[in-house]
Amino acid sequence: MQLEFFPSRTTGLYMARMFFVRILALLALLVLVLQSLDLLGESGTILAYPGNGQAELLTYISLRVPQLIAQFLPFSVLLATIVTLATLNQNSEIVSMKAAGLSAHQILAPLLLTSLAVAILAFAFNDRIVSKATATLTLWEAAEYGPIPKDLNSRTNVYVRDGNDVIRVASVSGSGKDTQLSGLNVYVRDDNGGLREIISADNASFDGAQWTLQEPFVFDLVSGNKRRVADRIVGKGVTPDQFTLANINAAGLSFGELGEVIEELRAAGRRANDLETTYWHKISSPLSSILMPLLGAIAAFGLARSGRLFFRAVIAMALGFAYFVADNFALSMGSLDAYPPLLAAWAPFILFLLIGETVLVRTEE
């Protein structure tokens, strides 16, 4: 029995290269198919905006592909694990390695190390590329595929209450005293909640204590008249962070940016458990690639000639997909504030890590 955790250098490189190539091939296949189907559903909406054409379709693909890669990379690692291990088992290479004295963990070691490298690359890719693509695509969709907004940190369709009144802002940009509001509608209501008038303005600025609407229109619901009036003061008790910290697109922020937003929310005395769940999930999600060799290991062992190889591969796939179901469920519970953030982000990972180790030890070690 070898005492080293890894097999020989030749065997390790052979398995790692085989595994990595299959990850890339399966990921490319999944992204190609899913992007084609997604483009078929969205192309009509994109081309419906006047002036849009092939360039806008290519822009949409460039923004959507990173999202698909991030979403389906763990699936690709799972499928690549099953294909790689089933192939090695079918060719009796697993039997040869076990006959040479390698344990199940030593056989899986090259795949685990490759998965760790994939997880690190996935985290960097998600943090640098996917977050920016998601932020841009979200704003572009909000603009109905018109001109892409230049400020990726802007907020869209923000609603804030000011006493009985409700302020709706189409776009929020900047921060602090430099916060700028665009496309405002102020719904003025009486004490009984009845709507009295609607104030509309293109822009509003903050002077440190209140908001100034620049040359707004006022529509009086009682008389039915609409008129332009001089600059009007609204939202005397509304602070800029009520606009800038609303409708936060956590998926469109990098790991560091999301951490800063959470700190700002806490400083403002607001809860941020849903965002904190996403914050920790930005780490646990890429690391799920490390689980796939453990969950798919059942396809590697057992005699291929017994006719149960396909059955074992199905079990491995079921374990992998069970993890994705549990992970999405826990993330939803965390977003609803039903689970603590750390539990929602890490419980499925730890649970299936233990399940994978238990199955491997009980069956092969």
C-alpha cells in the first residue's frame, strides 16, 4: 500500500488531463446548446427595439455566455467526473490501479486537485467577468434592449415611501450627496391613502436635507389638469441611501463590492441577510466543483463486467443533482431570511461532502 496521497506522476497527469479536457468539452457543449435556445427566445425582444440588429444579438451573446458558464460549470464537472471514471472503469484501468495498491482516495486525488484548480478559476471568472456581464445585462433588459446605460452601478425602478407619498425613480446614479435621480414620479396621497396628484420630473438633486425636482409637471386628479410648475421640494425625510441601497443586484456585484454594500446597509441600520447569503454563496458555489469527484466516485468502482456500471453512473448523477437541488433550496431559504446566511450558503456543501466521503469509505475503503 502506498503512503502518498497522490498516485505516480505519470498516472496523476494522465487522469488530470483526461478529466480537464472532458470538463471543457462538456461545458462547451452545454453552453452552445443552451445559448442557442436562449437566443431563440430573446432574439424577438432584442430586435423589437428600433435600430437593433446583428450587433445587438452578438452583444447579448457576449453578456449571456459568461452567465451560462458560471451556472453550468459544476454540472460539467459532475458529468466529466462520471464520464472519466466510467471510461477508466470500462477499460479496467481502475482495477489495475487498485491492484497496484492505490486506495480509492488516491485514485480520486488527481481529479480532486483538478477540481480545486477549476474552482479557483471559476471564482476569479465569476468575480471579474460574470458580475460585470450580469450588471450590464440587467440594466440593458430594464432599458428594453435600448442603449446600454454607461453607469453599471445605477439602480432602476426604485420605490421609496415619504410619509403618505410614494416616490418612484426610473434610474438612480451616484452616491451620498452626489446621488442623482432620473425619471421621477411622486404619487401624492391624502391621509386616507387616496391619490391626489402625480408629480413628474426628469431629474432631482439632493442638497443635504431635501430633494429638488427641476421644473416638474403636476397632474391634478381632481381637476384633471396637467401643468408645469417651478422647482418643487419633496422627500425632506428621505436620505440618498434609501435610493442607492434599494433594489441591489447582488449577482451584478463582485465579492468585494457586495461586502461593501452589506457594510453600508448595516451602518444604515438595515438587515442584509439575503445579501449576506449571496455573499457567502459566491465562495461556496465555485467550491462545489470539488464535491463532484466525490459524488461521482461511485461510477469508478465495481466490476464493469457485472453489468452495473450504468446503474452506478445513474446513482452518481442522482447524488450530484441532489446537491444542486439542496443548494438552490437553501439559497432560497436564505434569501427569504428563513435560514441564517452561513447555514444557507454552506450547509449543502458540508452535508454532501460528508455524504460523498461516507459512500466512498463504506463501499471502497
